[in-house]
Amino acid sequence: MSNTHRKPELEEKLANILREVLKRVTPNTSERLKILHIIDEVKQKILRKAYEVGVNVDVSVEGSIAKDTWLSNDKDVDVFIHLPKELGKESLKTVGLEICRSACENWIEAYAEHPYVQANINGFRVDIIPVFKINNINEAETAVARTPFHTQFINSRFNNRMRKEVRILKQFMKGVGVYGAEIRVKGFSGYLCELLIYKYKSFMNLLENASKWKPYHVVIDPAKCYSNLNEVRKIFTDPLIVIDPVDKKRNVAAALSIDKMAKFIAASRAFKENPSLNFFFPITDKITKSEMIKMRRRGFKTLFIVLKCPKLVPDILWGEVFKSLEGLSKLLEKYDFKVLSKDAWSDERNIVVLAFQLENIEIPKIKKQIGPPIFLYESERNFLKKNILNKDVASGPCIEGDRWVVYKLRKITKADDLIRIKFTEAKHGPHIKTQNFEVIIGEKILNKIDTDDFRVFLKKFMSKKEDWI
């Protein structure tokens, strides 16, 4: 974590910060015992059911818990059930799921490339995933089948110091809002964090390098799978390329969006210049109604669409939410409501909120439409034919400069009316499209939803300021 250019007092400040981060994020004995108890309970139920149905299975724990890179208060456990391959692909959906369901109560069925089971056990989210027993990565038929090979790669190369560095990096990424490869975040996965530490050896050395990164120009090949990195650039076109050491045809950073990469680069530079615990543990402010009123008076125009949350697993839910967010944004633009920014929030149980900041909530009744130049005869004829007797034309056609122009009457002049009337005209996620919805303008949203999580989201949406600046 050293840098010869740092002043001694900055080195000491940095060391104190990183020590404090490690103290807060390293799981204690009680947490470890609780996790082990849950894993043991799930394993026993799986093996008992497998014995009942006459299938010889292996059970493994994967992910950050298996690699001991998990953070204190992390609540995710990944349990893999390895079935004999000779049972055939359908067995993952039949006997595989049957064994998964036996390991827990109140499960929900989720789907990646094949079904798996997700359950809440004593406050932990446990994913129980059926896969085939394989000895070689080339036998992997699904992306999730690579996971045990990721665990093996990291565990065979990591020591305790590197695990500490990963924990620091993960918390930094959480603090600046770029951690998690799920659709809701589009950030850095846990495995990507581990590979970055494997490549750069320490958190601070990574930040030294990342502060100089340029999107679409960074290729990292931790296991040196390719002899020529120019070859890699021909295969992948993502903002950041990190070759998977166990499968050179895969970019581990494929899910990373350009804005999350850019945010990490900027945060790395800012932390180097002025290290602070705030990067790791930002103060989460909640917006008040009086703040929203002040922002409205300053010109902020916000529109919210509130829907009932469909019962879907998070990745499917957020895929649909973002599809609807984009579809409604295009609908607003189509009808001349300029969208300045947009975002979405959900508690993933009861409510989904689509949030838009608009240039104007209400636009003028009359719209100027510029037609073709007078020397394009066919276009001129079609334009005049379409507009001379058009009831939606308030005035014109007339010539301004060398072009035909008409002034048309808009049928819809309020953004909230547009959403209520044309909601289904937008492209939606299928489960979002069928939900009842309510359109709310401005600070009245806090009369509808008044949770701390939503107020934190709203503060970030309205202020647009990074916590670490």
C-alpha cells in the first residue's frame, strides 16, 4: 500500500483509515459461526433428500464465503448441488429442483440459465443451485458452472493479506456506489474485485493504476491467457476487459457499465488525493419535504410513477424496471417533454417508483413544425397535402426562409396526463406493463412513500452529487 511520493503524515492517515475499514468489515467469530450453522443445516437437508431419491450428489459452498473474502453483514450464501452428468439436462429442472426445495422453507424459484431456488434463512439470502459434476471447465454448459473453478483459482493463489485487500476494495466500491454486477447496479462483481487484487496485489496499487484508466482502453489478463492483447481488443468491446483466468473467452467485467467504471476511476483519484473514511462509509442523507419544495421553486420539475412491485427475483425485476424506465423516457421525449435525468427505486417487495426530472411538466399548446425546403417539390406537395386541411394545424402553412412551416396544436400538454393516457404505448417489461400505477408530481411523492430508504434514494436523485466529493 506504499507510494514513495506520499508524505509521512498522509501515509499515517491512510494506514489508520485502512485499519479502521478492516476492523469494521472483517466478519467476527459470531458471524462466521452463524454462517457455518446455516450451511451445515442446508447441506444435511440436501444430502438427506438426495439419498431419498437415490441420487449421489456433492454439495459445495461457493462465492465470497468459500473464498473468505466476504464482508461483515453480507447476507448472501451460494450453495451448489453437483448432480451426476449422466442424469441429463432435464434433471436440473426436475430432481435438481426437488432437492433444492427440500433444503429450505418459503423458497422462491429463480432462473438464470436454468432454475434454482432462493430462500431467506435466518436473515441470510441463500441461493441453492443445481449443476452437473464436472472435472474440467470445458465441460461447463452454463455460466454458473464456472463458479467452482473461480473458487479454486482464488483459493489456490490468495493469502490472508490479499483477502484483507479484497475486503478493503469491496467496501470502497460499496461506499462509492459501484459494487455489484447485478442489473440494478451494473458495477464490479466480487470475483472481479478478487482478480483486480490478484493483478495489482494491493488496494492502493490498484487505485494508483485505476486513476489512470481510460474506458475502452484497459485490458487486464491476470493469468496471461493471451500472448497479444491486441487480439483481446478484437474479441471484446466493453469499457473494461478483464479476462477470466479459467475461461479466456469470457470478460469478467462484461456487466460493468461505463458510468460505474468512470465513477470508480474518479473516486480512486479523489481518494489518493484526500483519503477519508467517507469513501467507505458515506453519510446517507434523507431528503425532507421542505428541501423538495425549495428545489421545485428553483426550477426542479419531477414526475414519479408509482406501481405495485411484481413478485419477481431481483435481477428479473430490475431488468423489467429499467426497460420500462427507458420506454417511458422515450415516450416523454416523443411528445416533447425533455427528460433531464431518470432513475428507479424499489423495495423489491411492494413498490416500484420510476422517477423523472423534466425540463417542464407542462409545455405550450402550440408547437412549431418545420417542413421541407421549397425546392424539394415532391416533399413540398406531401407536406402541404397533409397540413392544409389538418384540424391540428393552428396556423400555416407558411414559408419562413426557404422552408415550409406549420404551427400545430398539441393534444397533450401535461406530462402527467401523457403518462396516464399513453402508458401502455411505451415499451415495458411485461410484468410492469400490467400493473396499476399512479402519477405523482413533485414533493407529494413523500405523502405516498415515506421510508428512510426511499428518502435516501430521493436525496441522491435530486442532488446529483457524489457522496465522496
